Amino acid sequence: MSRSRSILSRNIRLSTGLTLISVVVALSASGPLLEHRALDQNLDQRLKAPSVQMPFGTDALGRNILARLASGGVNSLVLSSLCVTASLIIGVLLGLTSGWLTGSLLDKSLLRLVDIAMAFPGLLLALLLAGLLGGGPAVVAVALIFTGWTDYFRLARSLTVVGRTAPYVEAGRLSGFSGFFLLRRYILPKVLPHLSVLATLGMGKTILYISSLGFLGIGLAPPKPEWGAMIAESLPYMRQAPHAIIAPAGAIFLTILGFYLTGQALARNAGRQGAA
Amino acid sequence: MKKRMLEVNDLTVRAPGPTGGKILVDGIDLVIRQGGLFTLIGETGSGKSIVAQALTGTLPEELSPSGRVCFDGVDILRLSAHERRSLWGRKLFLLPQEPERALDPTMKVAAQVEEIFKVLRYSSRRKAREETRRLFARLGLSASNEGRRYPCQLSGGMNQRVLFAMALASPANFIVADEPTKGLDPLLKRRVTDLLGELNRLGKTVFCITHDLLVARRLGGNLAVMFRTRIVEKGPAEIVLERPSHPYTQGLFQALPENGLHPIPARMLQEMQGV
Amino acid sequence: MFEPAQATARDKRTCIVAENISKTFSRRGSHTKPLLQGLDLRIAFGEIVGITGASGSGKTTLGDILLGLVRPEGGRIQWAGRDRTSLTRAELRDLRPKYQKIYQDPFRSFPPWLTIRETLTDVLAYHGLTRGPSDTERRLRRAAREVMVPEDLLDRSPGRLSGGEIQRLALARALLLEPFFLVADEPTSRLDPSVQALVARLIMRVAGERNMAVLFISHDAELLKVVCHRVFALEKGKLHARTAWRRT
């Protein structure tokens, strides 16, 4: 039956996604323990191919790639969850307010602000800020939050605009409930499932951005490991030691895939809930 | 005797649950002949809509039906979801409760009817346009005026008529209408009821679900009364409605405002459930 | 809190007054047509007034104007003997819950993810009408009993109730706030005759016992004759008196 097949495929998506995420999280959790190893240079061991002692081999400075992956994973995950959480909070608060007061001056100004924020590509903004303020994770976070909150804002706003016309909201208004109470009790529960989907997908996207910026040399200062930066560092040795590029690239790919699959599975779930 | 269009034997539907689940529809038997008109009336929540869902193959997956629903010689309950879906529009047509939601808001209404001719009857564009014009005229709409509008520009009653035109346009011979008059004012209610009769006269087999006794009376045909998951009475509409034999049907008449607006006492409902 | 007795002496018996109400209806901004044209209506405490009329004649809009949900373009609404526009914010906040409505589709008037108990508890708690969990429980039970719904149904979500049950619970929610005025917007048009009789009889009883004014909107002229003290047809923006069987 097509329905049971779709449940199955949703479960496969969800379990694959969650497995990938947990592998990345587990690997990253060991990051702090491996930190000194991630930084230890050993010039005798340059560009060694993967072996039993060093499952992903070593890079151009003889550093253990597995340790660097783990250590870099912590940085990416922490930074991206920070960005996503901040964007989510800003987006939801402003989106609910804006959607509740559709057509008001506040709503119109927020919409203009979104237009402006969306006109900046996140990467370019980060480059610009880095040029002005110097690199560092804080610059990356500011740039990603500035461009990232708009998605959450727009979804929260449009769901609020639809949700506030529901008859039960009118009934709540007749019960004398304040706008704040209605938003919290009658609108937010309808908005959150959809936003959690967006946030999961957003995690993947943000990690990709962080890696891209790392590749371009913005973000954590070397020698601290960062996946994108690891690719950039190993680029000159692509022929001799492809594993030094494949390992971080694979980590990025699998992490994003994990969040993407999980987000998709959640999206179907949220759609089903929304329809009921 | 005309051939049997739909035959339902011992249809039972259970809700999901640990020990088999609550029974929602209990041992329904029905026969509808080709070109016939059948009305199912009854209590809100008695399982009428679930019967309609079982007949049209739109039963939610979590409900488990048993028995047989033979439509044109095929048991719908045994079909796969894909096979069931292929019946829609081709063999059976479901008239939805809210016409505004069933029509495509971004397409002019005449084009939506033409599309049925093109897709389901493989008509040429010219033929489709001509047939649509004919159908619209028959239903009191003008293809050149109302037909060129979008659903949001038409009144509820007009959209309702567009849907009836779609029902007539489709090759489906079996039309299922679930509460077609819900929430309509008396004038529209009468028009919709008459349109259903019109569909029937034009050769379609009609299955109508309603809680409105006046609609049932106006439609005529055969009638069954449903109460708490079971059919308690059935027969030709004029006989059942003139001389109801089951206490529930009698109670329904007593509850009509013109007969005094007397609700059926809770005690009596419990007793009847035991019968 | 306002009490009906606080209304001026002349309007003591009158719960709600609408004077010279006008409202136009616009669809997609393209064309406007007058919906209500200089309409007058007063409803006394304990009185049930029936409104009938074709779809789109403005019955629901009239109800919403009386409830202060829709602003009329012209005319005055009096709540508790005072012009609605002259009420202060605080007065309006106190009076707001006294003007209630039940809907044609009661299922959609409850948030689907909350149980009835949660929704009703919100109403009590928000207005500080309860002295604690046991008091809440007592009040909810009493509310369910008043509308003749078994108490255990309170723990269900809206989707697991029948149309008659949820409509009666919607009435119970409105009654928690001890309203002066109730708009019943086609409350029975989706119910079978027997359940319709049950709900209509219930509204009649409650209005009498609580001395509550009711605007009963319905397509069913026969039903209005039985339920209402006065019946009007809304045609071309004005009210036209029809016969009613009940004595005022």
C-alpha cells in the first residue's frame, strides 16, 4: 500500500538522518579530549595515508585528521546551533508580532527590514564584516544571524496571519483573552512544529555556510581546526593525499545530509499534523 | 430489474484500538440499482459519513473495514489505494460539502469543467467547450458570463452548480453527495436538492447523505435511516417518511420544529440502542 | 464589573441596543454593496430574538457588529446602557466577556490540540474566576451538567466529540463568563433534527434561567417560530417582523 510505504520511507529518512547526526555529535563530543592531538604537529608523519592508528591519515603538517575532524565538528555544531537558535528566537518573536498586527506600521517596517536582510547574501556580508572587523567566529555569527532570521520570521508571520483568522481565535477574543495570551496559547502551538522543521534544515545550511567561510579563511583562526579550513589547507596536496580533502568534505556532506533527511521527515509529520 | 450498481454486504468498520476497537459502522447491507436514487439519513455521528467514505474508497487508513462493498462487480475494500484512486472521477464522483474548497481558485470555472471533458473523456478542445456550454445552460449558468469568472467571484450557490456541471461532465455514473445542503438557506437547499434530482433524471445513480428530513422527502427514491452505527429502517422514501416504523425515525419527526421541537429523550435513545 | 442594574433606569430591561446601523460589504475591493442600511434592534434581558434571511444577507455581520467584532460604518451600539464608543478601556475589558457567541461550526471554535477541559480552564483562570484546582473542577462539572453533557467528555479533544456534544460544550464555555448577551449563529444547522431540538431547547432554558438576551440566527423559519419571542427577516439591509409563536 502506498501509505505504508510512505511511512516506511519516512522512517528510513528519519532514522538515517538521526543516525548521521548522532555519529557527528558523538565524534564531536570526543573533540575536546582530542584537542591537543588535533594541534600536535609531527612533520615526520606528513600526509600519511589512512592506517589503523590514524583512521583518516594525517595532513600536510602531520596532524591527525580524525582528531581534527572531531575537534572541528564541535566548533561547527556549537556555532551553528547558536546561530540557528538566535535566528529562531528573533524570527519567531518578530514574526508572531508582525503577523498579529498585519498592516500596522510595525509590520510594514519589519517587512522592509526583511527585504534588506534578504538582499544581502550571507557569505558576502560575512566577507564584508570580516574585512571591516577582522575575522573570528563572532563575525560569522553576526552575519549568519542577520541573514538567517528572515526565513523564520517569514514563516512565523504567514502562519500567524492565517492562524489568527481561525474561529477559535475569535472565540478566544470573545472570552476576553489578550493578544499576548492568544498568541502564546492559540497561535504559537500551530507555528512551532513548522518552525522546528525549518530550524533542522537551517542547521544543515548554517554548517555549510560556516564551512564555506572557513574555506575562505574567515571564522576560527588557524591552527584551530575547522572543516572548511581543513579542505583549504589540504588543497595544494590534493594529488598526493586526497584523503586529507575527502575526510572533511565527507564530514560536511554527511552532516548536512543528516539534518536534511531529519528535516524532511519532520516536515511530513508537521504537514500531517497541520492537515488534521 | 436494473443491474446492481452498488451492493454492500455486512459492512463493518472499526476504529483503531487495542481489542479490535470501537465499532463505527455495524453490519450495513445496501443495494443501489443502476440509475437509482438512495438517501441515507440519520443521527449526527451515527456513521453516515463513514459509510460514504467506505463506498468511495476514501476511508482513513487507520479504520479497518470488513464485509463487501461491490461497486460495478468490484469489491472496493479489496482494491489497492492506487486502484481506488483510479475510480474517482471515472466511475464515481464525490460531491464535496464545501464547493469553494473543491474548486481550483486560480482557474476560471468553465475551464475547470472543460478540463474534465478533455482529461476524462478525451474530448477535443472544441467539443469540450461546446459540451460545457450546454451543461452550463442546463444548470442555469452562462458559460460566457459566469463561466469566465473565478470561484471567488461567484456565490456559493453558483459554485455548487459548477460542481454539479463537473459531476455531469465526468463519465462517472455514481454520484455520492455527503450533506450537500449543510448550512444552506432554504432557497439554496431546495435548488441543490432539485439539482440532485436532475442529475438522477439525467441517468446518474445518486447516493445522498443528509440529516435533513425535508431534503430526503423532496429527493424521494429509496431511503435508509441510520442510528448508532446501524441501519434501523429502510424502504421507499415516501413510505418510510409517511409511516415510520422504528421509534428513532418517529422520534426524528417529533423533533422537527413544526411538530413541537421535542428532542428524543435520552432514556429512549438508550433503550433503542439495546433493541 | 458591570451589573445589569447599573444601566440607566430607562434601559434597565434592555440588554443591547443597535441604532441606525449601516455597513457596506466589499469583496476584493471591486464592488461594494450596502449590507445593513439604518437597522434598529433592541433586545431585552431574557429575550430571544430570531433573525432569518438568505445567505449573504448580513445576518452574521449583524451579530458580529452587536458583539463589537465588526465596526459598523454608521450608527450606535449600546452595551449595558452605554454607547460602546464611550466606554473606557477598562470598562470595555470588563464588559467584553459578557457578550458571547456560539458558532455554526463548533468544532472550529475550539483549538484542536487542547482538550475541552484545558480550553475551559483557560477561560476561568484568565479571568481569575477560580480559587484553585478543586474549585475549577467543581465549576467545570457544573458547567457540563448545565448543558447536559457527561463530565468525562471534558477530557476529550474537540475532534472526538459529536456535533451536538461540542455545540453544547461551546455553550458551556460561553456561560462560564455569565454573559448578558449571546449570539447563536446557526447553532443547529449542522445537527440532525433530534439533536437540533436538544440544543435549541437548551438555549431556550438557559436564556430563561439566566435572564440572558439571545440573538438566534437561523435559516429555519419554523425553528425560529418555536424558539424565539420575536422573529425578524433580514432583507435589503433592514429587519422585517415575522410571526413568532412564543409569548414575550
